Amino acid sequence: MASAPRFLTDEKGNRVAVVLDIAEYERLLEELEDQDALRELDEALSSGETPIPYVPLSERAKRQGK
């Protein structure tokens, strides 16, 4: 379980930074990356363009007789 975040404050008591448990930080980064990937997928699917299928380079070389 992640610990509660701690805040760093300036001389007036305003929060200026947060200190997170490293596991919580990594979890948040992973969640952001997942959300970004889903956003990109939604954009690609709604673009109306015809998708180009993924073919690894090694497979392309085989198809071209190399």
C-alpha cells in the first residue's frame, strides 16, 4: 500500500512540490502511459484512414527473398 504523499512548502506555507513513494510514482507513470496509448489508439481509429498491418522487418525480408 502506498504511503500518503508528503508536500514541500515555501516560506508562506504554499505547497510547491510533492514527495511520493517510488512504487506509487511508478504506478502513476504506467497509468499515464496506458492512457496515452489508449488516446493514440482512439485517434487512429477515428481518423478514417486505412490501417497498415504491422509486419516485422525479418518477415519483410523473407517475403522479398532476402
